[in-house]
Amino acid sequence: MGIIRKTKSVKKILNEFQVESKALSTLDLIHRFEAEFNKTTIYRVLDKLEDDGVLHSFQGKNGVKWYAKCEDCTEHKHSDIHPHFQCLSCGQTDCLDFSIHIPKIPNREVSFSQFLLQGRCEKCLV
Amino acid sequence: MGIIRKTKSVKKILNEFQVESKALSTLDLIHRFEAEFNKTTIYRVLDKLEDDGVLHSFQGKNGVKWYAKCEDCTEHKHSDIHPHFQCLSCGQTDCLDFSIHIPKIPNREVSFSQFLLQGRCEKCLV
DNA sequence: CTGTTAATGCAACTGAGTTGCAAATAAAGC
DNA sequence: GCTTTATTTGCAACTCAGTTGCATTAACAG
């Protein structure tokens, strides 16, 4: 069950994803909004936005969950499967805009995938 | 810094990865050896085996860390980058034996990747 | 404005993983 | 086999990311 009421927290969190076009971790958001919202609220709102197909999530390397905006997903179908890149220097994480071709795997049914790349981003590659 | 002494725990954990050719989670191993070794030991030994390039690790979906045997890796070079598949029914997780072609990403340096697929395995696809 | 109910904040919690330190033990040398 | 050294182990306590229950607050419909 997703978002039912457009609360202050829903609006502000969504705005954050609109303003920046990169992935944000749960900790990012908890820090940014710590004066305004409880971390419980952050976790719950992110959960609901994912249920609604507005955001998608992936596990970062050290056990932290990241979220990014979906393109063209709905509540029932997450079709936006693409790699994510996390910079090991500055920590910034964003979606890469190429698709991974997953070959048909015999005798298995794939319903979810996540692909995480790590290294150094443009700003840190000096 | 990796393994220096061939202790009982090192031998038994390595044997577990020899016997089964699939990935094992930290929790799998903690449960299997709970009568014999402390979970601290399990975590430490896995860490050291990864340092040595004997095992590689990846994050499962729900924050649990998984390990699998490496092929041809050493302490200094992890060259064994391949997808992992986790069954959402039985939980079994193993390495898939195809490579993913990562296109050259402009202005970034990739030093690590992990690719997790989830769905249903052969046994659970009925 | 009122009533309903979803959302929020809080404290306490869970679970995966980590740390510090004393005790145990693997290995080398004799 | 014994001694010494240094690594490893087990334990208790911890951290951290995320979750839960419940009383209070606030969004929304009328």
C-alpha cells in the first residue's frame, strides 16, 4: 500500500529527488531532514514511494539502502532496471543510463536484479 | 592481511565452500557452525579469506552478506566478476557462469561491481 | 469546523556486523 | 615433546541500519 495523503514529508522528500537527479541513501535523507522529520518517517515514506513505483531502491556496498527516481514505473511493474554507480571517494551514487542485457537463464525465473558499480566518478578522477 | 595460520575454523569454513559450489551467507555459516565457533570467528575468517582472494563477497537483498569461492583471484586482484542469483523461495544463492559486459563508461573508473539477480531457481520453478 | 483515519514521533527494539581484551592455540625452533 | 611467540578465538558489549507499537498529530472529505 503506497502513499495516500500528500503530507509535508512526502512533498519534501519527492522534491529532493526532483532537485537532484542522482541516487540518495537513506542516511543522506535522514541527515538532511533531521531537524524536520523523524528517521522513522523517512523510512516509511521511502517504502511507500517504492510501493507506488515512484522510486526504486538498491543495496549499497556497506549495507546502506539507496533510492532513486524511477522512469515509467508503476505500482505493479518495476521496469526500470539499470546499473548504479557509487563513487568510493565522495560517495555520490547515481543511475547509469545504459541497460544491461541479461541473457535468458535456463530453468530460472528472474524477477529482480540490481547492479552496483563502484569506483571513482568524474569529479574525483584527478 | 589474510590468513596466516591454518586453524580448525579456517579448514572447516573452506571445506564448506569446497563441498558446495554455491554461495553461502554469513548467517548460513553462523548457523552451521554455532556449536563449534563463535560468530565473531566466522566473520573474521571470512574477512581474511576475502583479503587473500580465496573468496569473494556480495550484498544480498536484505542486508545480509554472501560469500562464494573465487576462481583465479589473488590477494591483489579480484578478477572474478560475475552475477549472482538468489532464489526468493528457498533462499539458495549461487554464482552464474556468464560474464556481464560492462561498456566503457566515460569519465569514470570502475574498480568493483556486483550484480545480483533474484527470482526462482530450478527446484522452485514448478 | 468536525470527524475519520493515515501519518508522525518517540522509545524501544531487532538483526547483522564489529570491537577490545583475556585466554587459547598454531607454529617454529630446539 | 617442550617452550616461546604471536595469531586466533570467545565473550560481552557495542554500533549501526532499519523496524515496531502506540499515543499524538495532521491531511482530507464532507
